[in-house]
Amino acid sequence: EGFAETLKLFALTLAFSIPLGLVICFGSMSRLKLVRFPIRFLIWVIRGTPLMLQLIIIFYGPGLMFGRPAMPRFTATIVAFSINYAAYFAEIYRGGIESINSGQYEAAQVLGYSKIETFFIIIMPQVFKVILPSVTNEVITLVKDTSLSFVIAVPEMFTVAKQIAAADASISALLVAGVFYYVFNVLVA
């Protein structure tokens, strides 16, 4: 049951954070300072604070401010993880896009490509090759970070293993959970 919960956390976080990261990336690269600066500040804050703190703020914050929780625990976990990982993915995307030589854009313009065609046909395939190692590292980190959801009592794999270990007075459940995390990371990588 705990592994199924971990898989859901992992899959939903990726499903939301990868596209959100691209939107945030474009905002952070905007020519409009009114868009660029707040987004860069948000990225700076998210990357500079622990994910555990972000989980606590997203789950407990609305309750403290408005008198009741804004969302269920699992949903709060997905929201916190998605925002956190979107910020990291945004920076990875931005670095990848900025690493492409300006000559690629000029060549596409000479060939008559529109800006959208240039981005998706010429630039994005090159960016993908550049960012793949960094994205893979973040995805591996996400597998392990799912265990942080225990802080707001989401029963993912590590939490369930801790409960079993405490009930059995044995660490074997934790070792089994460690093997699951390892195998899951090998598959992801």
C-alpha cells in the first residue's frame, strides 16, 4: 500500500511539475521585468527553503490563516512537491535554453521558421539533450523525497515501513523499503 502511494506521489508530481516548470521558465526569461522578477524571486525562495517546510506551510498555513485546512493531505503533498520541482525544472530548462548558440535562432529565421517552429523544431531537441542528465537527477531525487510526505501524515512507503518496523521491533521493513527505493531509482534512471 505504501509503495502504491509513493508511485502516485511520484507520477502526479512529475505530471504537474514538468509542464509547470516550462511555464515558470518562460516567465523567468520574460522581457517584462514585472513578470520576470517576481518569478525569479519565487524560484529563489523555493530553491532556498527545505521541501519539508514547504509541505508544512502548504498544508497547515491555510488552516492557521483561515481556520481550516484548504486541502486534503495527499493533495497538499502533490501541490508542494509540484511547485518545488517545477522551480528546479524551470532552472534546468532555462540553463538548457540559454546554452543554445544564438546562431541556431538566426539560421532558423533565415530558413523562414516562425518563433514557435524555431523553438519546437530546432531549439527544443537540442535543449532536451543538454538537460536530460539534470532532469534525470531531479527525478531520482523526487523518488527519495516522496518519503518527506510523512511530515503531514501521508502514508507512503517509508512511513508504512517505519510503522511495521516499530510494530515488529525489527528494521527488516526499513531495509525492504530501501531496496524498493533503490530498484525504483534504477528503473527511473
